[in-house]
Amino acid sequence: MRKSHPVRRAVLAGAATVSGIVLLLSLKPASDPGSAQAAGQAPPAAAGQAPQGGVNGAVTGDAAQTQYGAVQVRLTMSNGKITQAEAVQAPKGGRSDQITASSVPRLNQAVVAAQGAEIDAVSGATYTSAGYKKSLQSALDKAKASAGAQQGSGGAQTLTGDVAQTQYGPVQVRVTVAGGKITKAEAVQAPKGGRSDQITSSSVPRLNQAAVAAGNADIDAVSGATYTSAGYKKSLQSALDKAPAGGGSSQAAGSVGGQAATQTLTGKAAQTQYGPVQVRVTVTGGKITKAEAVQAPKGGRSDQITSSSVPRLNQAAVAAGNAQIDAVSGATYTSAGYKQSLQSALDQAGG
């Protein structure tokens, strides 16, 4: 019997070894932590980071109560990135004024830089920092939920209005807007305690239904719930004002016939020596077609000054088409606050 050649045996053995290794490698599971990403699956987002879901517009976090007062954060986002952070509520009065003025701007800057809630507390402002971060996280959670809703509901947005203070407690409204229509409305804050519990439970569901039916903030007050209704409508309008111009919610934001040519814009409240002034304008085709003061000084002598000056300021704003209007004689503080809030409203329209 002829013996196999030693070299041939070595070649065959080597080939068998290589074949075995190839077979083992082909059967090995993808246990590498990076394998999912390599296969085109994105890793889960870390908690506290800004959602990367194309979120646009303003998102307001829940108010966080601290030992020295409430802190509430609003984020402005563009394509999922935080472009601006601001505290719409912060502790005030006495020593708190100084701490707030020093710490809040630094916290705002830190959020934009970090693109999330992983920011350091400001030294000497422990309570304010903690409340800020809590409200910030709430805003990010809402933005994340909104991003998910947009992906799963064809561009649906969740918009939370500013807190409206009433004689019986705060009212805050959140709406879901899809395809230019309000599909859901709810009150995330409403007066409570004593008689307010009954009024809230009776009126808020009716206000929610009215908002969905009307598609805007022009809804009737509920009988017996005048203050709650007024606060609801104010917060609802604030929520709709946050809908990005030209976006899917333009109709709900006040557009005519679903066209983005008309916008309703509410400026920030300007604090004056005699009370806040807040202006809302309607802009069509780049022109101011209507101006009104949704807040103005009141009580005592202020009632007379407001009733005399505000209509003239409204007319001046429409005539000028901008905030470069003259102050009304005898209403210096009201005029200054009006112009400041008016400019804030116009800034939202990009002009």
C-alpha cells in the first residue's frame, strides 16, 4: 500500500484547520457592543440629552417648587437642538433677586452648551440650580415625547402654554396639534382646593372640548368659571403661539384657511412700575393687522391711564408696522412696557 507523502498530509491538515476557523467565525454571535451600531441600529439616547428628533419650537417644563420660590424653564429648539434656554419663573424678592440675576444666565448658557440636563449647579444658588435642572428635565422629557409623536403621528406636536395666574390659582394648558388641528387639549394645572375642585372638574373638560372643536383660543367662557376660563384661554393662546411659523400647526396658531401668511404672536410680559404689560399682535403678509394688550396696569389711577393709552398704542403699532412708536403722554411706563412686549412679539416672527 502506497504511503501518503508528508507534504501532502501537511497541506490537507492546514486546509482542514482553516475551514474549521472560518466555520466557527461564521457561527459566532454578534456580541460586540458596537455591532448593533455597525449594523445600522442607533444606540439608545442617554437620559438628560436633547432629543434628536427634529423638534422645533418652544417647550416649557413644569414649574419646580423650591424653598425660595418656583423655577420654570423654557427651551427653544431647532431640529432637535437647544438654541435657547430661559427661566420664565425664578425666585425673586430680597436676596433672591441677586442670586437669580447671577445664576440663571449661567444656567441658561450651560444648557445650550451641554445640550441636555447634565449641567453643574451654580455655586451659591443650590436651590435655584436644583429647581432649574428639575424643570429643564421636564422640558426635555416633553420634547422627547413630542419627537416620538411627530415620528409616529405624521408631525404631531405637543405644545405647553405659559402658566396663567388667576385669583384662585394657576392655569396651564397643553395641546397636541397634528395636521394643523388641535387633536387634544388638557389642563396640566388648574385651581384646586375647596370650591375650586368642583368648578375645575366641571369646567375644564368643557374647555378642553371647546378648544379641540374651535381649533384656536376663541372659545366661550364656562358659566360660573370666569377666572378659570380666562386663565385657560390665556395659556391656550400661549401654547398655540409656540407653534413654529409655517409648520404643521399653522392653522391652529391662528392662520386663515390653513395658510401660514397669518400669525398670532404674543410678546413676553414686560414688568413696569405699575404692573405688567403684554402685547399680542396679528401679522398678515408681514404687516401688523391687529395689536392688543392682553395685560396692562390696573387698579386705581392705572385703570384710567390704561383705558386711555392702550387703544392709542394699539393703533400706533398697526400704523407703524413695528415697535418704533411714540409714547403716549401721561403714560410713560405703560408705553415703555408696551413697546418692549411688542418688540418681543415681533422678534418671534423673525422681524
